[in-house]
Amino acid sequence: MSESAPEPQIDAAAILKAQKRRNAWLALALVAFVVIVGVSTVIRLQQSDFGGSDRLYFSGYMDEAAKEKRDREADEQARATAEVDASNAEEAGDE
């Protein structure tokens, strides 16, 4: 029982070779990630409208005509509601 188990031979060259291979794959993955983020950023910036609006990263595009139409419809609805309220107030005052 005094015999000890033989120690395995450590091959420093094989360990270094495997470590370099892993480092190369990690570097490649990091470079690919940086390229993907950079390309997506450039694409988003090219699609952006720097015309002074506050929708720099708005993915859907709403042109000015659609915005004006929506504003007109909201104004008309507000006027109609005010007219109904005024007529209701007059009817309540008549009674």
C-alpha cells in the first residue's frame, strides 16, 4: 500500500496549443458581435429622420399628412363634444 499512483505526464505544449485555440475562437466571437452591433447601429441611423422631430428611433414612419389628419380629427371630435355639452347645458337651463 505504500505504492503511489503514477502521476500523469503534463504536456505543456498541448495545453498551450488548446489555450491558444480557445482564445482564437473567443476573439472571433467577440469581433463578430462587435460587427453585428455596429452594422445594426449604422442601419438604424440611416433609417432615422434628423429633421428635428423627437422620433429618432421610432421604427414606424408617420408622415406629416397622417399626423395632420389625426390632429384635425381630434379637433373635430373635441368641437363636437363641446357642442353637445353646450346644448345639454342649454336644455338643462331651460327646464
